[in-house]
Amino acid sequence: MMDTATRLLRLLSLLQSRPQWDGAELAAKLEITPRTVRRDVTRLRSLGYPIDAEAGIGGGYRLGPGGRLPPLLLEDEEAVAVAVGLRAATTSMVSGVEEAAVSALAKLNQVLPARLREQVSAISAQVAQLPQGELPTIDGETLTTLAAACRDTEGLRFDYSTHDGTDSHRSVEPLRIVHTGRRWYLVARDRDRDAWRTFRVDRITHPERTGIRYHFDNPPDPLAFITESTGIAPWN
């Protein structure tokens, strides 16, 4: 029989694995009674984990948004993949990401079993990255604001500086952010010019969401539009 701490971690892992669980299913998986499931859910809630419960047919338990980030229970391959991804992120062009990646990687290395640390070290030691020269830094908050507006189909206003230093204020309907490997671009419909445009994200400042929603009838393919507008073609 599992002790309480192990059982709570196992319960969290199950709640993370799919959107919703029936109480009887959880009890069977954990080999406990439905009453113990309810008590364990109460314990997790007291620790700050937002677990929603719905009674009746079609109801059950689900891990809600917000609250503290639950501990992730990773398989060996998943842990190695996360560590390798964090190492790659330490050379990111997005401000703040490098420091966060180094901090997260240090925490992960502390808990990785020795055999997995050896795998991560072997990959890191044998993978070389070509220098990319001087690249512009992207503001992390700006990137987050643009991405959220794209996701929610919400208008944006921002200040923009062109390649020749001309400053302007733009009102756009964003479609997608495209990363070419060296630069980040926003593909959006410019409301004032009634035309599709590309904007380098490193030249965007003070972005604000307008709260105005929109719908595209026939938007361009973002990757094809970037290729045509900038001359940057994907590798074959």
C-alpha cells in the first residue's frame, strides 16, 4: 500500500494525464476507496492545487487552471527531452529566457538520476551550434502580448520603427508570429493601410491589446507570406 505522500503525487500525475477522471476510476487506479479519493483531493486543495469536482452523470475530477504549478512526474525520455530543450533555450534571443532556462536546468539537474544526467551531458558535449552573429534581442513581454493577441484574434496597437529609423504608430489585426531561426516576425493586417504586412518583433515597442475582436475571411499563409515579403526561404 502506498503512503500518503506517494499516493498524492500519483493522484496528481493521473489528474495531469487527461482532462477528467471519474472518482471510481481514480479509486481503482490508486487501489483505495472513493472516500479516500475525496480526502486526498481535499488535501491537495489545501496545498493550493485547483482541483474541480462535478457531481452526477458525466461529472468527475479535473485539475483546474491557476494556483501553484503541480510537480511534474516525468518518464526518463521526457526528463531528458526537457533538459536538452532547456540547454538550447540558454542561447535564446528572447530577453529573460536565458536566465530562466539556466535556473530551471539547474533545478532539474539536482533531481535527475545519475544515468539521465550522463545522457544529457553526452548530448550536450557532442552537439555543436554554429555562431549566428549579432542578433537583435526580443522583449519577452512584447512577444507574450503579441502571441496572446494572435491566439484571441484581438486587435493590437504598437509603436514601430522601420529599417531606416522612421517611427510610426500601428493598429493591426495580428495573424501569426513566425520565427525564421534568426528573426521573429508578426504577420498582421494593417488596419490603416488595409493591407497585410510583416513586422519585425524586435522593432515593436509598447504593444497594447485593443479588446476589439475580428475575423479573417481569407488570410494568407503566414510562412508563405514571410517568404515572399522578406525573401527568407525555408531550408529544403
